Amino acid sequence: MARRKNALVIGIANESSISAAIAKELYENGYNIIPTYLNERALAHVKKVTDQLGVETLFPFQAGDEKQLQDITDYLNENDIKIDVFVHGIAFASEIKKNLHEVSWTSFKEAVKVSAFSMVEITRKLIEEDVLNPDSSILTISYRGSQVAVEGYNMMGPVKNILEALVRGLASELGGKGIRVNAVSPGPVMTRAASGINGFSSLIEAVKKTSPIGRTASLEDIGRMSYEMIHNPSINGTVYLVDCGESVVFSVK
């Protein structure tokens, strides 16, 4: 019987999280899910997702907390668990509601550390502790605001651009170890993180009007494409748009 594969999923906030949709798709395709939660206040919301995925052990994790990350890798080593998939789904920007020219350097650095560089830190730790299998896959979550200025997205556009550059750099460096690194870039989805963006509901309606098929991507759409990116050995160093074609249309409607 084939070994059940393992996925470390960092970033589930609640049932509407993109990370939750990816975790569900992985679970339905035979993966054992190893999830984290931000803090005790978030735990109940995360468990609404993970209880459906056969999860018994969850780990607290906040980006930059070395002890919490060590606890995760210690657990993996003690239980002889190797990671086949690492889903990086965390993002934070304390000044997201400010215009870009008003953002402080302190806030921007924090956003980069949590939303982008944490992928590097976690990946390094998994490799150092020898808990990341050869032929494994790393997947992070971006957004088209990395490439064009999106009203209300403000400081997160440049931050996601950095994240995408890290995807390409890691894909180049880790390919020799058989490790692939990609980013899925959905169109706007109403998640808890998105609710902090000014005018996000209006953005979703505008995208629906622009999309050739008249809708935005669902969480299920994103989960399925994420699984394909994780599973397909030819996809590497890619930022894949899942936006119902909105990005290829210029509309004057």
C-alpha cells in the first residue's frame, strides 16, 4: 500500500481561507494534513476546518517564532514524519488601509517578513531538520496586485511582488534537491484577510463584470488548481493565475 503523504499547511484562519480550500483538496486526495493556528483566539475557527480533515494535532505558529517552528520540526522528527507538501498561506499588513506613500518602513518590513520572507525561513528550517522529502512541493498564495496597482491593495502589492520573486529564486535553488516552488494567484476572494482591504466588495463586483465568464474563482476552483500545481512535476517557479480570465481583458464597461 502506498505511503500516505503529509502536508504542512500554515495559514488556515477559518472555513473561508484559501489555505483551508487547499488543505481540503489535499485531504481528499489522500494527504495527511499537519496544520498550524495563529493563536488561541483563532484555534476554534481553525478547528472547524481541521476537524473535517481527520486532524488530531495542531501547532501554534506565528511568523518569526523560532521556538514554535522548532516544536513543529521536533514533532515531525520524533514521529518519523516527512513533509511532501508545504503550503505557505500567511500574510499580514498592519497599515493596509493607508495609501502606499503613507506607509512606515517599520510596517512594510513587518509585512515582508510575515507575508513573504517567512516562506524562506520555514523552508530553510524544514531542510535543515531533514523533514522535507525529495520531490516535495512548496506552494504559496499571491495576488495580481503584485503586477498591477489595485485600488485598496496598497502596500501589499509590492509585498506580493517580493513573494513572487522569492518563489522564482527558491525554485531555481532547490530544483537540484527535487523541491518545486510555486505560487497560486487567485482573483479576489472574500476571505478574512481580504475583508481588511478598502472597497474589496466593489472590487469583486468589478472583476465579475470584467471576467469573460462573468464570475470570480471559487475556493473550490482555487483548491483544485493548487492541487494540480502541487501534483504536476512539470510545474515549477510559476505564479499561476486562477481568475476566470479577468486579467486578460481590458474592459470599458
